[in-house]
Amino acid sequence: MHPFQLFAVRNKLLFFQIDQRFFYVTCRQSCKESALINLNALFKSGLPGECCLAVAITL
């Protein structure tokens, strides 16, 4: 599992970086707090969560 660097939290959008790749996570408002706590689990599964979706950003 890769450590991630948190960039910013803007409303429902969360940006982060892993190994020179950028991602964003969009979450339902009601799930945001638990989503932040379970961010590593989200990355580990690599699948869209019930509350959140991680999307790679092509630069």
C-alpha cells in the first residue's frame, strides 16, 4: 500500500497524489467523514465504494 499525500479538501472533492499520479475522490456528503477515515481501504480495494469513487487525473 502506498502512502498518499493529501492535497486539498474542497466541499465534496478530495485530491491526492500517489507515485507521481494524481487522483480525486468524490463522496456523498453523508459519507464524507467515514470516507476520509477509510481512504486507505478505498485505495486498497481499487473499486468504487458505496460512498466514494477514486478517479485518476491525466495530466
